[in-house]
Amino acid sequence: MQILKNQMLSRNNLVICRKNVENADIFKFIRYASDNIHALDLEVNDNIIFTRHSLENQQITEMMIPVRGEISHFGGFEYKPCFKLINAVTIRHEGGIGKIGSTEKKLTDYISECHLEPVTAPYYVVVRGDEKSAEDCIIDIYIGINYNIL
């Protein structure tokens, strides 16, 4: 697996959806969010990004969905005009969603070995995957790195 440095991840016009979701159900959550996006007369126009946050002893998954169309109402979602992650290291996970932790560990081990300082949680970009192909997905993992040398 190749690890790339100095990468950037940028998306505009995002609808944000948050929910407590396990890894095994991530593609169900993507389907749920996508279906609701279509109900708002919007079109998903790029790869979906998700990350995880700890909130009151729960792991909350935040889904960022880039859309085409004018966002006039949110239907329980939030809106973010722009997301930009700069100076990130990234690795590509290919295989089952249940094994994504081992790919992520390779990336965090690399960060540690190179004495880099992570400044973000991992962000996951779904390149390929759905409920039917959860064992054959492609997800790029990005972690933002501090670019200051003090």
C-alpha cells in the first residue's frame, strides 16, 4: 500500500448528516443520506466523505455529501459551503469495510515512524462501495498533518 504525503482534500456545497453508526452499517447510512438528498431535489456530485467524532461517550459519524443544486432547505441536515483539508497523508483501503482498521493503522504507524504530528481525525473518502459490495470497497483515508516546524 502506497502512502502519499502533502495531499489536499477539498469539496464545496456540502450537506452534513450526523448519526451514531457502526462500521458494518456505514453503507446503509450512505444510502439513507443519499436518498434524503434526492428528496431535497439535490444531486450527489462527488465522492462522499465521512469522519468520526466522540460525543458524550458515543462515536458519531459525520457524513459530508457534496451536492449539485441550490440548497434552500435542509430537511434536518446541515449545510457547509466548503471543506478543505491540506497537508494530509493518505492511504487507499481496498477490501471489506470491516478491515479498514488495519489500513488505518498502517497510516498511523507511518505518521509515528516519520515523527509527523496529526492535527485531524481520519477522513474517509468513499471511492467505491455500497450495501451490496461492502466486502469490495475502495476508501481513501486522509489525516491532516501539522506543517509547522517549531
